[in-house]
Amino acid sequence: VQALARFGPERTRSSLRLALGDESSGVRIAAAAVLGRSPSRESLADLERLCGDGDARVVAAAVRAAGELLEGWSDREPGDGAWLRTAIAREPLVA
């Protein structure tokens, strides 16, 4: 999954989506990290969905990746990532 980060998101979107649904939490965590380096609304939406994962480690990885994505995304909208506050309030240990 980490190797996908070397390619553009348009070339890897379907592979990442498969990884997001993988039964292994390690694969989902790696996918979150890759999405965190792919500044787009699609990546942010995928990370938001990943925050509903049943594994707290995956949720923490998604929150961390979303924060990194938003921090480095120069042309984002003011409301992008507003859901992060809710995710952090729900799972304070990920903050």
C-alpha cells in the first residue's frame, strides 16, 4: 500500500479504496497514511469514512492523516475537515 504513494491519486484511487475495506487493520492504517499525502476532497472524504472504523488504531491513523492533509493543502476550503472535531471529541485518545 505504501508504494502507492509514489503514484498520483488518479492512478491509485481504486487500489486505495480496496485497501480501505481490507480486513487487516494494518492495511487500512497504511491506506490512511497514503491518503494523508494526497490532498483532494476525495481523499478527505475517504479519511472521514475511515474515522467510523471499529479499530481505534485505524481511527487514530485517519485523524492523523487528515490533519496532515489539511495542513499541507494550500487551496482547501474553510469547511474542509470540519468533521475532525467530532471525530476527536468521540475518540479523545486519538487527539
